[in-house]
Amino acid sequence: MSEWLIPFAGRNSSLSSAINFLWRDDSLYIMDNHRAAAWCWLQHLGSNENSVLFHVDAHYDTAGASGRLIKGQPKTAELSLTEYLSASIDDLGNKIAIYRWDNYISVFQHHHPNLIAKWYFATHEIGTKPSFKFSRIVAGDLLDAVAVLAMEKAPVVLNLDLDYFRSQEEDRFPPGARREFFRRVAELRSTGRIAAITACLSPECCGGWSRSEELLQELTDALRVSFLLPATV
């Protein structure tokens, strides 16, 4: 059954910490800002310490998690969605979100260092590299990486940001290969091997809402999921 965990607020800017919607259909989550992803994973991983996470994103999303962002803070798994999104620290009167679009993976990994047994990263190497061990997937191996996931025995999470495939100016990945990747992901999901998919539009990084929604349509078509954002709020 599908539901709006965060009702659509409009095609607004999201940047580091605003989020305009979060929609769920079973184990598929769609959002405009990837900062919500870690909370979504925990709804399906439980205490399983043998999970695999495949991060497909133009960015690493692993900016440092240190100091006040983690000191004395509850573990990610202890937070409700509202608590997760509102978690913040005060910096001279300014509220700074703990879980941002550039660091949510690092904060999650700090609180749950043993939950993910294997990390696979397919990125364009933008941002700070992970401080933990990971396997790098280059663009030419992205399609074959789905077959690698199929051989994993543990639950697999796909953390997919559509800005891996498109920048503000142009496609970063051949359209035909992109659609084939979506097809293979859908095929793998149909076998029950994927515990969750957290898909993000990142409109600012893709050149606007219409350009990211176009990619999302390709993904949802492949997954055979009916989803469209409202034309207006």
C-alpha cells in the first residue's frame, strides 16, 4: 500500500536539509532530498548485521560526522521520522540539521557501524570520501554490479540518486544504459533480493524538477509502480 510519509509541498528548493515530499510504496521510497534515506533503511533492516548497501549517486554523501553532530545524540534507529528530520544542534542561534544531504550516511554509520557488512559506491567522486571501507563501482561496471548484488546472500539496499545519471547541463550516463540499469534493478527486486530502494530526485543537481521527474518516470515504469507528483499543490 502506498502512502505519503511527507505530503507533497510543491516543487520548491530542497538544498541541504529541506524536504518537499517522501512517498512510500512497500519497500520503495521516493523523495526529493536524500537526507531521509537512512531512516527509511532502518524500517527494513532491523538488527541484521549482514546487510549490503549499494549507493548510486553523483556524490558520496559521506561528509564528516563528528563533534556536536554525534556527541550525545540518539542512535538513528531510535528516532521517529519526525525526530530524525528535526534533529539539530544550535550554532550561535542558528539551527543546523544533523542529517543533511551530504552527511546522512556518515551519521548513520557512526551510530550503526556494524549494520552494513558491505558498502558499494558508484559515484562521480563528488564530495568527501567515506571514512569506512567500501568497494568502488566505476561507471563502466554499473550494469554488471547488479549481477554482483544478485549473488549476495544478505539483504540488499539500493540508495539511488538520479543525479548520478544527469547533471544540471547534460546526461552523465548514456540513456540506453540508464534504462537497462533500471530494468535490471526491477528484475532483481522482483526476486525479493532487494530489501529497500531509496530513490531521490535531487532537482537542483539534475537541472530542475522536470528533468529529474523525467528520470523518475523511467525508473517507476521499470519497477511497474504507479507514481506521479501532483501538477500543483
